[in-house]
Amino acid sequence: MGILNITPDSFYDGGTNNTQETALQKVREMLQAGADMIDIGGYSSRPNAEDISITEEIMRVEPVIKAIRNEFPLVWLSIDTFRSEVARKAIEAGVDIINDISGGKADPEIFQVAAQAQVPYCMMHMKGTPQTMLRETAYEDITLDIIGFFEKQIQLAREKGVKDIILDPGFGFAKTAVQNFELLRRMDALKVFNLPILAGVSRKSMIYKTLGVKPQEALNGTTALHVLALQKGAGILRVHDVTEAREVITLLKNYSR
């Protein structure tokens, strides 16, 4: 899953894909590098990010989705949003998947949008909001707490008619670096749900702060954690760097033969 941020303030690539031309070129490059799907986001979810309006978020993503769908009619597109109205507009514009960082907590109506459109729904774990999550890192047992979260939210989603669910443990969201690494070590516990698992660790602070580098220098660390994530059960990698992630997948497939 290649990342396409249509934002001015995302932690790594904010401001670089904000026109249709630059967004299309980025998508073209990611598909040529081997991306299977593109995740489009118009709301920065980095810690303490600005809280923008629903209207602003739609204005950012809708024209880009339509342009991508027009040029690449067969590619799978995902909308990275926790707002039901944004998800609805994105689906109308041509999106195939909803990727919700709040797991349905921020706007429960999003389950109905996914069910009505019969699109897959990616459910991520997060406590609080991007504006508050740094203060919400208390857990009794982080892995068991996340499993409990998913049990409840999966049931709610199923009750609304959502059929296809992907789980994302939410690395970096309301979690310290120590908690992120513990979660990665135990991520295979999520296999209990028998659902696809998405891992989003690309260039995140658990990598660059641990190594004492900048996000721009965190590719090697990202690659190392991608290997571990795949070994722990991830079926989807959400990435900034598609070529390198595809190489990891290819090598691990050959290693596992």
C-alpha cells in the first residue's frame, strides 16, 4: 500500500503531492515500483496535527481521487479518513477501501458507509485523537488491550453489515517507542481474528528517534522493521518507499520457499 498524502503538514512528505499533477506522478511512480494499492489522505494524523474541517478534507482529496481514477481505472484506491462524510464522498469519487485510524470510534457512522458501499474497511487502533494521543499511552497490557479493542469494534462493524475487515495495530498512535516494539514482537497475536493485518511503520518515530536520525534518514530502519512485520503476520505494508518494500516481500517469499 503506497502512501499518498494530500496534506501540507504530514511528518515526512507533507506538501509534496498537493497538486493533481504531482499526485498523479507520485502514483505513477509507486505503481511502476510495484504498489498494489494507493492510500490517499487529506488529514494529517501526525501528533499535534492541525484539526481541519470536513469540507477542507474533502476539497483536498476528492479532485485527486477523480484524477487518479481517470488515469488508472484499475488500481485499488484507499481513503485514509475517520470521517463518514469524507469516506462517502471518496467512494463516490472512485475509492475502493476505507482506512480509518480511529477504528470507528471517532465517527461510528463510517461503518454504515462501508456496509452500504460494500467496500473493505481497515480498522486501526488508536486512543484519543492526533491532537491528544501523546497523552494517552497508558495500558495494562498493550497487546491484550488492543485485542479487546478489536473484539468490540469488529462486533459493531459486523452488526452494521461490514463484511471485509483489515486490522491495523496502529504503530505510533497513542503508543510510546517501547510499546511499539513490544506490539511488533507480539503482533502475531492478532492472528486470532483470522483477518488480514496491515502494518504501518514506514519512517515513523519508533525508527528515527530510536536511531537518532531524521524521518528522511529512516529508510534502512523501515526496511528492517518491514521484515519483522511480515514475519509476525502482516499481509499488507503501508509504505512511503514502494521499491524497497517490494524487494523485502520478494526476498522473504524466496526465503520461505
